[in-house]
Amino acid sequence: MTCNLSYAVPERLISSRSNAKGAMSITHNHTIISSMTKRSPNTEAVGGGKSPAGTSTAPVTVLQVLPALGGSGGVERGTVEIAGCITAQGWRSLVASNGGERVYQLQRAGADHIQLPLHSKNPLTIYANISKLMKVIKEQGVDIVHVRSRAPAWSAYYACKNTNTAFVTTFHGTYSIGSALKRLYNSVMTRGDRVIAISKFIAGHLKQTYGAAGDKIRIIHRGVDLDSFNASLVSAERVVKLAHTWRLEDGYPVVMLPGRLTRWKGQGVFIEAIAALGRKDIRCVLVGSDQGRSGYRKELERLIEKNGLSSVVRIVDHCDDMPAAYMLADVVVSASTDPEAFGRVVVEAQALGRPVVAPDHGGACETIIEGQTGWLFPPGDKAALAEALRQALSLDEDGRQVFAERAVRSVTEHFSKAAMCEKTLNVYREVLRERGRDV
């Protein structure tokens, strides 16, 4: 797809394009950078600020840095969401990555994309990316660099040190630690002027594992887009279409576990819990792609057959209309055996008024009100999960309505995209104030 630009990409930026492997690539194609005007750096303060006469400039320029913009992970989605918030604030939003299918979403949000080989974990590429990011920071007058992943974070960290630019990180998960070298590699995510933790669980992990300073940590839960995850905006036609695609018969309560097919997501625990529940008058759906893990998918299929659940449990692929999927469900389950850093599924389902069941660890402890919006069970305990499902399925219509109202209210008050955006912008303002700039 080619973008029709109302103004030209500056000649000097275009001339920076090179055929050398890993060079910064700037074209009009939507997979790389579009509609970027070069911004003169500020020589008197942090980042952009004052510009030459006759040059218009946004009050703040934020550069987000991540490996790539493909897939449906929380890092990629969060980057796009914050990019939109930055432009809505009237600031300038840049994103540097190796590109991907979400670049077009960035453009729709009014952000510019710079393609760099930030996906690489090769030490030589990481080192080379330092100078590339320094060039972007200087030429575009970047005030804040916000990183979300370790390999590009090392490049960005030294680029910021060398240019005296504010450095913010978001810690999205619990990385494996292993050796002292791996711990050092991970530690770059704690070196920000501010470190955003996506849950209290992650904030505790940062302090306990890396000794991160509490006064630099800011807890900002991930946010749900209430314009998309809104029961009143999901048409019956969408729900019926999905039910038909998944071959779900009328009259059966639906229990749903969304999540890619990987062992730690707990699909095996869920299947065994359904077997322990002993009900054949329900339909259970595992929603998620195996992402090439065909062996695990076959293992789950054998487990379904072994427990005599072929008519009860079915595995469907990735779903592009999750609001409709949640509306199709009577109960939504997370069964992860490892703690979720946040657990977006649990919050999205509650936004649509669905009762939820999740393990009592990680982010779910912060997003579920026990007995009021859902149930928590000991991780990996199939009997406890079965009992929680029994309680959830026993709700009558009045009980479901009360649960729904409480769940929607909780998400609206604490876990909306709007709240996440405003808190993130406040972190940006905070680091700029420390550098003598009030915005």
C-alpha cells in the first residue's frame, strides 16, 4: 500500500537511504517511514523546544523504540495506542522498529515510522543502532525516547546518554534470568529515568529481582479500548456469525479460554477441569493460534479425546473479532500456569460484562474483584478451577447482570485506554520537568 502524501519527504532524509545492510530506510511505502518532516534540534534545552524562525514544531517529540510492529502482542499494541495518545495531545509521535503489519495503524494514528534493524540481537547490530538512533534523535529533535524491549533498549540507552535525552522504559513481563550475564542483559529495562511497570506484580518483580529504585517506578496498568470492547456496540450479527463459524449450537452455555496455544497458557489444566466438572451440556472453546506448535495442539486434541470431551471442547484458530467472541461466552477463563504480567483477556472480558475465572497470581489478582467480578483459583489446580466454573455457570440472569455491572464499572474506572494514556503522558511530563522543561 502506498501513501499519498500532501508534502514531500525532506530531500536530506531521502538521501540518507542506503543499500548497506541494516541502514536506515526511508521511503513513501507504508512499511517504512511516511510523511516525516525533519525537525531542527534544540541547542538550548532538552530535545526539540525552540526552533529556527519560520519553522513550526510540536511542543514535544516522543520516539518509541521496539523490535518490530508485527503480530498482536501487548508491546506492539501498546506502542500503537500510545502513539495515538501522543498525537492527540498535539505532540509529535515517532516510532522506530523493523516494521511490520501495524505500521499502517501508526500512520492512521498520525505517527511516523522509522525502519531500523532493531529486531536484531546481534551485538554488532545493537552497537551500530546506537549511532542510527542518535542521528534520529538529533535530526528530529527528540525529547523523550521510550523503549519496550531489551535489545533495542541497549542501543537507545547509549544513544540517549550520548545526546542527553530523556530515557523511559516499560517493563512488559518477567524475563527469564538464568546466568549473571542474562540478568545484566535484562537490567537495561530498569535504567530509565522512569520505569513503567504494567502491574503491581511487575513493580514488585523489578524491586525484588533487579533492585530497581521504587521512586523511579510508575505503575500504569494496560488499558482497554472501551470504544471497541463495549457490549452496546457489538452487533448480534457479529456474534451469530462467529457462532456459525465455530459450529456452536444454540442453547448451550459457552466457556471460553482465549490465548495462543502454548503450554504455560494452561489449556491442558482447563481441559482436565472441564472433565472434572462432569457436564456435557456446555460448550468450551479454546481460541488461539498454535503459531506452529502443531505438536502441542495434537497433544491437546488427544487429551480432549481421552477425557471423552470431543463433543464439548473444541479448538479454534486466532479470532479477529474478540469483542464478538467475548459476547458469545457465558464465562471467560484464564488458566495460565505462569503469572501473567497483566492479563489483557481478563480485563477485556470484564469490559463486556463477562464473568471471569483466573489463577490467583500475577496481574489477575489486581484486575478481578474476588466473588464480585470473577473468581480466582490456585494456579494449576484443576479441581479448584472446576469448582470456580461451577459457581460461574450457576449464576442466574439477575446474578449475571449484577456481575456485569460491577465488572464494567471496575474496568471503566481503573483499566481504560484513556487512563493508561493520560498516566503515560504524565510520566513524560515528569521527566521533562526534571530537565527544566514544563509542558
